[in-house]
Amino acid sequence: MFLPEKKKFIMSNNVLANLVSSNKKTHILLLSFSFFLFIYQILFAEQFPSESDVNFSLKLEIVVDKFSSRLLKNESKEVIAVVDIFNYETQERDARGDAIEEKLTNLLYEKLPNQVVPNFEILYLRQEWKSRFPDIMHEPLTEDIVKLSNADWMLTGTHGNIAGELSLDLKLYDFKSGNLLWQTFVGSEKNEVNGEVKSISEEMLPEKYEQRNSQVHFPQTERFFAQDFPATSYDRLLEQEVGAESKLESPALVIPETVDENILKNPEAMVKIPAGEFLMGSDVGDEDELPDHLVFIQSFYLDQHEVTNENYSKCLTCERGHGGFDTTDPQQPVVYVDWNNADAYCKSQNKRLPTEAEWEYAARAGRETEYGFGDDVNLLENYAWLETNTVDLGLPGAKNVSMKKANQWGVFDLHGNVMEWVQNYYTKDYFSSVRQPDNPKGPIAPSDEKYPLRVVRGGAWGGLNDSGTPAGLRSANRFSFVEWTRSFQIGFRCAKDLNTKIIKN
């Protein structure tokens, strides 16, 4: 078939135009792809850029192989969530940590697809959490994400650089009990003697990690509760300043290298509570715990334990009463002290009573659970003196302070032993506090001038008002007593603003 010259010309031009257009599209695609590669290299080159990082990846794969092999030998099939690989220096999540978290999850998922929460699901849960709680400024707690994922165990840790090489400290926790089941180190560590770099693996961990757990066949560290869980972004830079007389037998959290000299010389050890916000009260508790509301707390110091008889004797003008279930041991908490004398003692030490909000914030220690360690009532006796380990055993009465485990901020006996006076007058609800988001101090006068009620917190070893029951020991639970009350159930501890000079005793 012959076409007129004009049509041939038009067709040839169309073909040429199509070719030019096709070439342009090809060039655009190539340029786009090149640009994508360029951006990818910029974004991810720092994640695993060097030969040492390639070695790190290989070591990580070896650890995952061993880890998976051990898990496959267990009859129970616990689900694992890999969450929050923090930067060791900043104690924050960062791009490298996220990349390691994703890589670790993917490696595990290949080996154990039915036992590992996929990385995309963790990312989705973070977004869902933010959409559900838009008013909360901080990132969700590690345990919040694990709880939403329905995982049984959580694998978390920190990454850093040792002698210029990427390293990773991994820890596996039983989420329900908080027990540390297994720990390993991936990377290298500089030898302080000759400067050489040696590889560290789980087999080189100290012998104390080689104990066996009946639930899982992993080398096991000392069994701390979830106080080792990373907390939210505003409270990850935790500092614990412990006095010389502290009875802390095993570290509740990492103690920083530099500790305030004044604190060390102060026999009444105080802990620095980090600044942050939390959900105060409870929507499922008693009526006077409503409404639950967001509160911001500035960093402050809090006594590590309740004021003892020995401490209280230093205030020559402070009075106390006596009666049944009295305490006489120097290290027992002082009781039979009314609110005014508790307030006077704290002022004599250049301190003050904590506000109700500060007290609950410290008791929660970064959690939104019933207790500072979680929701498991079976763990209460590890952290508190209550009816089940005193009255029910025929051993009523308050016990020496700091005998139970501290919470993850290093504070003892916030649940149980004796209840504690705080600054606030008591009101039946929190509606006025909702309009005071920054450390609300409540009304400046009591509801009834003739019968001034003050708030008491923490629950006790036993006694009236169900104070020794698990319900009485909840972080959000509130008690009220007229301020001249002197009771075997009630003691107190003091707080201090950061800018207040510490008195050396």
C-alpha cells in the first residue's frame, strides 16, 4: 500500500516525535532512578557504610541463627516483638537504631515467621498510638507498643560505637513478669590493656549469665524487673544519685558516672526524678481518681525511701506520737507523725513535702499501669510490704525501709510499708486540677476549715481502709486524713526543687 508523500512525512514526524518523547521519558526515569539512588545512599549510607558495619551485619546474622535455634527447641511458642533499639549515648531512638531494629526483625521473621511481630506492624502501632493520644507529646512507652502487639517477649537494646566499630547490646525480657531472660553483645570492645579490638559474643559474657531458666534455654542474667525497660523520650536520661547509706543491693538502673557530690555526702539519699508528663488519676479506679488528666512535672529530687526514725530524730523541734504497731528501729519509717510535723521536718532539712502529682508521677515511674512495675498483682510482694507478706504471715507492722525492690527510677516503698503525707488538701475529684496541667497543687484551703483533710498516698502494710490490699497500693489510689491524724499507718518522705541548696548533715 502506497501513502501520499504528505502522509509519509506526517507519519515519519510522528514516529520521530514518539521516539523523542520515549527517549525523554527514559531519560526522566533514569534521572529519577539516579536521584533515588543518590538520596538512598545519603540516607542509608551511614547505617551500614563501612567494612566494619558489614562485619557487624554478619555477626548479627550469626547471633540471630543461634537465637532462633534455641527458640525452636522450646515447646512453648512465645511471640517476640523487637522494639526500641536506642542510641547508647543519647538514650533516644534514631535512624541507625531504627535500621538495626528493622534488620533484626526481618532476620528473625525469616527464621520464626509465626513467633515474630513484623516490623511494619510495630510501625503501624506507633502511628495508631499517636492518633489515639494526640495530646500526649512524647513517644509511646516501649511496653505500650509491646502490649498493643500482644507479644509475650520483647527484644530491645542499645547501639553505639566502640573503637570505631558498631556494637549492639541486646536484652530479651519476658513481658509479663519483666524478667531478663537473655542478653548478648554484638560487635567489638576495645581492650584497655593493649588497645587491641576483640570480638564479643554471648559465649564471652560473665559466668553469672550462664544460669538456666526453666522457661527458656538462654543464658540468664540477674532477674531484675522491667526497671531496665527503656522509658519514654523525656525520661530516658535517668540519673540515680544514691547516698552512702543506701541499701540498694543490686542496681535498679544504671547509675551515671558523675553523681552530685552533695548528694553523696547527704545520708538521706535522694533520687533525681526526670521531668515529663503523665496521665494522672484513673478512669477505672475510685470516684475520687476522676477524671484522669495529663500533667507535666518539672524535674525534682525525692527521698529514696520514707523518712526513718533515725532521720526524724535530727529535727529537735519535731514531735511524734506513740501507740500500737509503733516503730522503734532506726531504719524503720517514722510513724505517728501528723501532717504539720511532717511538713516541719521537711522544712528543717531545707526540703518540702512532695505534691500529690509529684508523688504519683514518681510512683508510676514512666508507666501507665496499676503499679510502678506493671499490672501483675503477683509481683507486688517483690516491691512492697502489704497484708499478704505481713499480717497474713503473723508479722504485722512496718518494716525497715528499702528492703524490697526499687522502682525503675530507684525509689523504694512507694507501694506499701506505710502511707505517706503529701502537700495537697484533699478534694473529691480532679476537675480543678485539669485546668492546672503543670504540677497541680490543688486548693489553697481545705473544703472544711474545721476538718482540714490532707491527701495520703501509697497504701500500707495493713490496717484500716483496705490500705494493705493490692487495690490500696495502686499508684492512683488516694486516701484522706484530717491533718492532725497520728497513725501507725502513716509516714512520709520529702522532696526538693533542683535549685535548692542541699544541707550537708
